[in-house]
Amino acid sequence: MKTALQQVFHSRKFVTGFAIFMAILLTVFLYPLIIQDEPLAILGQGNFFPPGIYVNIYDSIHSKSYVLNLKDAASKRIGKILTDQSRQDIKEWLVSYGVPEDQIDINDTESLLSQWEENYDSSISLPGMTFAKQRYFQRLDESVNGLLSSEGVVISEVNQETGNLDQTNTIDQSEYVHINEVANVRILPLGTDNFGRDVLTELVKATGVSLKIGLIAGVVATLIGLTLGLLSGYVGGLVDDIIMFVTNLFTVIPSFVLLILISFSIGQDNRGATTIAVVIGLTSWVWTARAVRSQVISLRNRDHVNLSKLSGHSTAHIILNDILPYIASYVVMALILQVSSAILSEASLSILGLGPRTTEVPTLGLMMNWAMIYQAHILGKWWAYFPVIVVIALITFSMNLMNTGLDQVFNPTLRD
Amino acid sequence: MAEEKKPCLCGSGLTKIYGTGVQKNVAVDHVDFDCCQNEVISIVGESGSGKTTLAKMLLGLTKPTEGEIYFQGKKRDISNMKKKKEYWKRIQAIFQDPYSSFNTFNKIDAVLLDCIAMRNGKKYTRAKKIEIMEEACCFVNLEFDELTNKYPFELSGGQMQRLMIARVFILKPEILIADEPTSMIDACSRATILEMLMKLRKEIGMTIIFITHDIGLAYYISDTVFIMERGKIVESGPAEQVILHPKEEYTRRLISDVPKIHEEWDLSSVKYG
Ligand SMILES: Nc1ncnc2c1ncn2[C@@H]1O[C@H](COP(=O)(O)OP(=O)(O)OP(=O)(O)O)[C@@H](O)[C@H]1O
Ligand SMILES: [Mg+2]
């Protein structure tokens, strides 16, 4: 046993898979210790904030300021708002307003903006311009307004007694704050989702829950399938007939239909993640049982089994020592398939609204579901669904690697 | 073999049918079979004639579809695990294919230790066990030091069969069923294996039921020969009688396949088809 374990950890494939899997597990366990947010707390007002660092404006204003005279600050500021696209749009507007095209130089920021300021009037509606386009130009006008000025911004506060605005501070264009001195900076590495929840925190929690669902369901299914398969394959006779009858019953009824029916009859209130996992496990053992049975049948007449019988071993000993090791990698493979298919089953159930209660915990399936319903994929909000796919892929990939590694240990003849 | 003959393993009307309906396959068909203590019996037949199936029934590894087996005059009773274990202390086997005879997950020691445990319970100390294993390996010309901590698949076919003989050496059964123990290995190792079997027989005085498709080999080693054709025993009797004066066409054909039958047998130059 000990040496087998050593051999397992000498297999590079297994170690790689194990490392990835452990990294995922560690993240799931350690992350909540560092970021202690509620995984389902709604942080953002609005949906799909892009990934990045969010700096509190109010705190920035009140932080100590440092003056830095940087040469390209102004051009950067202008460039951020006056992109090539918006320069083109301005030109388009001016041309259709009546400014001769050859007088407009979109690379000359100063003249372009002065032409714009001279001519643009938000009340003018040009022929053939949609309302949306009109609104767009209004917004553009607001954003370029005062872009060239080198004046600072005045900060005022309402005087509670008089009701007047008192000027408390001016902020120059060359003033900076140190990000560490700003009280509230929040990093959202994966942005927020459709509800305004932090995707990363949610994802970590969902990974944990989905893994739990997958493992529970996989273990339940594999245990049932393995036991029934071993019994029916090795013992044969009447036992085999009975078990195969039950197995055939379960094969004829699609397990997913069964899953839907059971989930439905349990009712929304009782559908915790664990319940769902057990239900998935109870409906998906059939193929494991069949595969194990056929393997055992081909094994039970082998000479090494006969030799073990001749050495006086009991049936239990033979099943555990002469049959089980030969199908162990098979069973692990089945377990891996069961785990990943359980994760997917959970997702499918969630899409039908029959998954775990949505108010309690996120799962990978639920996250995909939410992203899909809110059209993250159409809107290009990749951070709401892509990381979820990556996590699902990583889990299956790592488990498959482990399986291949185990295969080489369990089937020593595969080794070279 | 003039001593009084004690019957030790008999079968009457042994039949084994695999499958049902169209796929029905009568592997062994109403075979009457008996062998006496201290004899070497050969069962000869071409491939697929049901030799292995018969052997497995005699060993109690498969249930006969029909027929009875008598062990030392009494009806064989292996209805429960304990009785089976008792039975297998007295009858052992060497299988046809050494490469599939061992559990590849267990080390070689385990194979031999199982035999020691079966023979003597768990009374022995570790040192005594090693002594027994060393003795057994020595008997079959294997180095125990090299074998220990190795896996069976790391051995050659011939070494595996010798390990099987070492098993039998430890167990010292009354009957040994050797199912073509030499069919999977080269001519040279064959001679060694046969020699060892005969040596073992002399040493512990057991009955050998030798299964082979090679009638020449049967003539060389056995007292009694049974000729099997498609599940039936077509001819039987003392080796000389059956082989030198065959009555059946089938037997004659088997004999004609072995060109050197009337000459002095020289193991080192045996050629097998
Ligand atoms: N487990 C089994 N299930 C079904 N049929 C079997 C089984 N074992 C053997 N048979 C059939 O029984 C017949 C006899 O097989 P058996 O193995 O006894 O032959 P054999 O004489 O030992 O041949 P060989 O010399 O090749 O070992 C064959 O036709 C074989 O197909
Ligand atoms: Mg055979």
C-alpha cells in the first residue's frame, strides 16, 4: 500500500493533475479566510462592472495631494475621451452640419474642438439622425466640454446653516493621490455579475459548492454502482438476475427525467446542495454498475482468480484483492466521469430552476445560468461566464490527469 | 506400479455445457474418469477438446452441469468455504498460461506466503517462513533473494511456471493437476519443468494428472492415458497399450503427429509443433 502510494506520486501526470486540483481546493479553503465578504453580497449598483481596481472618489478628494508635473498628462487625458472613433464622429457631425470637409483636421485636437464648440448645438436635430445618435452627441459634448481648459476643479460643500455652497478646495490638474492613502480601494479581479456581486468571491464559493456536489454525487453513484457491479458480476446467478433487472429498469428510464421528477417532488424549500448531490448520485449509478459488472465477469474466470481460490482465500478477499485492483483505474475513471457529469447535471437542473435554492449558495451551474439569462455572452461581459468555464475545465482536466497517472500505477504492465 | 491401487479421484458422467440455446456448447460430455494414488495420468487431446474444463471441474473451480466426482472413494463435498479449503489443501494445480496465473498487484512473496499460511496456519515466525520459501525456491532453481520484492510479471514464463511448482512444493498436495504446464514456454525450459515435476513427485509422492496435447510427452511420463476428443474420452488405458496399440482413429492421428514416438526419448532435442 505504501509503495503503491509512492509510485502514484512518482507519476508526473498524476502529480500535475494533483497539483492543479490541490490548488483549486486550497483556493476554495483559503480565499474565504482572506476576503471575508459574503459570497452573494450585492456590491455594485448596476450590472457587469468590468474587472479592475475601483478607487473611491470621495476619499481621493480628501486624501493628501501630491503635485506631479508630467508632460503627457494632458494629452493622455484628452486621448482617453477623444478617441479616434469620437474624432471621426465629430467630423461626421460637422460635415453634415455644413462645415466644409477640407477645413476639418481630426488630428489637430485644438482646432477640432474649437470648431465643435463653435458649431455644436444640442437643440439642432440634423436630418436623418436617430434619437439614439442625438443622445450620443449630447453625451460627447458633455465629455469634451472643458477638455482643453487648464483650470482646476472646485470642490464645494453645502453650508448647513446658510444653505450656500462654500468652496472648500480646488483640485489642480497636476494633483495626485497615493493609492495607499486612499481609504477605500477595491480590487474586483473579475468584475461584478448581473446582480452586482463580486464574481471572484462568488466563483470561489461556487467552485467549492460544485465540487462538493460533484464529489458527493460521484461517490454515491460509484459506491452503489461498484457494489452492485461486483456482486452481480462475481456472484452471478439469481443475485445477478435481480440486480440486472433493477439496473435495466433504471436504464430504460432516462436518469435525467428521474432527476427532474425527484427534484421537483422534493420541493424548492428542501433542495439544499447536498440533497441535490445525493439525488444526482442516486440516479446515475447505472453505467458504473454495468461497466463494473462486465469487467468482473471477464475477470472472474481468470487463472489468477482461480489460483487465489486454490490458495484458500474467501470470496470477500478475492473480490477485494484479485478483482478490485484490476478494475480500480476503471472505477476511478468512472468516478471522474461521475463527478464531472454530476457538476453538469447540477447545471442543467439549475437552468430548469430545479437546482439548489438560489438564495443560499452559488454553484458553477447557477453562475452559468445567471450569465446566460442576463446575456453576458452577447454583451461581451466575458468575466461573468468565461472564468466559470475555465474552472469547470480545470477541475475535469486535473482529475483526468490524476486518472491517467493512477492507471499507470494500477496497471503495472502499462509502465515501461 | 504394481502396488495396490487406491482410487483417489473419480468422475462419473461428468458433463459441462456452456451457454444455452443456439450457443450451447458441450465442452465435456459424460466423461467417466478415475485415477489411482501415486499414478501419473495423462489426459491427451487436441485444442478445444475440453481438457481444461475437465480439470477445472475436478479442481472444484467450475460446477459440473451433470455428473458426480468422488474423492478418495467418497462423494466430494465442497459445499462451503471451509470444506473447499480442506479440499484444496489436498488437490492443487498448475495452470496452462503462467502469464495470467498470478495477481500482478501482489509480490511474489505473497504467493508463497499464502501457501505457507494455507498449509500451516499462521503459526510460523517470519524467519521460519523465509526459510521455507528459500527451500522451495531452491528446489525449483530460483534465487529467493532475487525474487523477493519482485512482481510476477517481471519473471519469464519459465520462471513463473517454476514458481508455480514451488507453490506446490510448499503445499505438498496429494493430487496435482498440471494443465499443459509447458505449452507456453520454450523447449529447453520444458525439459526443466518436467524434470522438476517428476522430482517433486518422487519427493512428496503425489498423484499427477497431466494434461497435454502432446501424446509423445504423455507416453514418456505417464502410467495411464486418457484420450479426449471433443469432450468425450474415446480411449483409455495403460500408456504402452494405448499408444503402442491404439484402437481409435483419433488416437492414431494424434500419434502420427509425433514422429519420434518409437525412439528413445531425448528431452533436449524434443521439437514441439
Ligand atoms: N468459460 C467458458 N465459457 C464458455 N465456453 C467455454 C469456457 N471455457 C471453455 N469454453 C469452451 O469449452 C470448450 C473446451 O475448452 P477447453 O478450454 O476445456 O479446451 P482445452 O482442451 O483446454 O484446449 P487447449 O488445449 O487449447 O487448452 C471450447 O470449445 C471452449 O470454447
Ligand atoms: Mg486448456
